[in-house]
Amino acid sequence: MDIPVEEIQKIHSKQCSEVELEKRLRGNEIDLTRAKLNADEQMR
């Protein structure tokens, strides 16, 4: 299933907004797990 780039960008933007809100609410205690993507998993 291919997702259009525009839809991925919308999802990414929403996630960034949610992370910013969490940072404001929790301050420095926020603990986010990040994953390193392989080249074939990254958006181009």
C-alpha cells in the first residue's frame, strides 16, 4: 500500500504538533523513543 507524500507530510506535521504540546505540558520529563530508519524506509 502506497501512501501519497502529501498524506505522510500531514501525518508528520500533526505528530510534530503533538510532540510540541507534550513538551509544553511535561517540560523536560518527556521521554520519546526515536528510531533510526534505513535508507529504503526514509521519505525522499
